Amino acid sequence: MTAPEHHGPSIGVYVGIFAVLLIGTGATVAAAYVDLGLFNNVVMLGIAVTKATLVVLYFMHVRYGPRLVWVLSAGGFAWLAILIGFTLADYLTRGPVL
Amino acid sequence: MPSVSDAHPLAHQFDEVEQQRRAVTLGMWAFLVNEVMFFGGLFLTYTIYRVLYPGPFHDGSHHLDPTLGTVNTVVLIASSLTMALAVWSAERGKRRPLVGFLLATLALGMVFVGIKAVEYHEKWVDHLVPGPYFVWHGPDGSHVQLFYSLYFAMTGFHALHMLIGFGLLTWLIVDALRGRFGPTYWAPVETVGLYWHFVDIVWIFLFPLLYLIGRH
């Protein structure tokens, strides 16, 4: 009899990811109180994207799942990036609006 | 037709349990991509109006409580951990830890919504709920009201997803107590887990975008 094959990471990995997510939350709050100019947004969103990626890959098992789930999940977020990216390419290049 | 509650938890259209499990996961992801687009529309609306009216968004954000927002972020991340551990337990047929982790997830979710309710109440008392009773003693109140409309729409739909999650978790807890989940059948725990983590991701973006604008 072979050992059953499991589909996700070990408890240690889950706890490790949880710790990284907590550190990311702390870094987000800390960064908000430092004046970085426009980079405040870049830092906060960069941390948020990193946290979300960790949740998708480990908590949601995409890293351990079949390629098809990889394509479907990445495709969803890629289209969202196109939606927001192209809209910003418009609004940020209009000059004074009103 | 065999149903999942029978001794062989395999629907007739599948050849094996693993194939069925993968199909369920793929279907859930198709739904979650829909959800990405649903919240994506709200995030896009937020982005456009914040680009157009940075000042009022800055002022509006300063009337949110970053401490409560931070605590809620930690609570929700902790609930994602307990949910992940519930899926871990279900797959290995550990019934008692499964029930415990599901109850912990539900409890943490309720703490989150409870704190959210306290925040909503404060906004109500401070006349910051958009509508005829909205009062703003500063410049450009109409665009501050726009910020609060987005605040309530985005956190409201997020909270609605949490409430639906409470129902799903309750259903899982009942079935877990009946011993329905084990190494050959834990798809409901897995899919509700995916849903719960997705709702967590939405909050990961809502928190800095709503609570932490221009705090320095």
C-alpha cells in the first residue's frame, strides 16, 4: 500500500505564509506613514499584490494544482490588469480634465 | 445514480475521484474569475475617481479608523490560515480538527463583520453615509460623498460575501460533524476554502486603498 498523495503544502508552509502575510500587513501600515510621494501607492499596491499572490499560490493551492487551474486563475487576473491598466493609460494622459 | 453521500463518492460522469476533484476545483475557479471581474469593476471605478479627485479621497479616507482596519486585516488573514488548516484536516480525514478549524474560521469571520458593523455605526453617527443626511464641513463635499459611496459599496459587497461564507461554513460544520469528509471526498471544504481565500484577497486590496490614503 502506498502512502496517500496529498494536494497541498504542509502545516509548516501554511504557518510560514501566514507569518509573511502578517509582516506584509505591518509593512503596508508602516509605509503609509512615511512620505514617499507617489511611491506610497507603488509600495502599498506592490505589497498587496505580493500578499494576494502568496494566498493564491499556497492557501488556494494553485502552485500544487494542474496547469489548467494555473491558466484560468492567471488569465482572470491578467484581464483585470488590462482593464485597469488601459483605463489608466487613458485617464492619466488626458491632462487637465475639467 | 451514485451520489456523494453513498459509499462510493463518485458521480457517474467521472472515471475516478481525482478527476472529479479536479473538475470541481476548475469549476470553482471559473466562478472566482467571475468574482474577480465583479469586484474589478468596483476597483476600476474607484481608480478613475481617485485619479480625478485625489484631494476629496484623501480627506474622506482620514475619517476611517486605520487601527480597526489593521485589526480586521489581521483577523481575516488568521481566518484564512484556519480555513487552510480545515482543508488540510478534511483531506486527511481528521474530523475533530476539521470541525475545530471550521468553527475558528466562522468565529474570526464574525469578529471581522462585528468590527465592520461598529465602523458603519460610527459613519452613521458622523453623518458620513451618502444620501440626504450626508454632512461634510470641508471643501468639495460632493466628491467626499463619492468616496464614501465607493467605501460602502466595496466594503458592503465584501461583507455580503462574508455573510454568505458564514452560511457555507455552517453547512460544512454540520456535514463535518456527520463525518462526510475524508481522504476520498473533501471537495466542498476545498471549494469553500477557495471562496474564503478569495474574499480575503479582496480585503487585502480594500484595506490600503480605502484606509491608508495619504496618512503621512
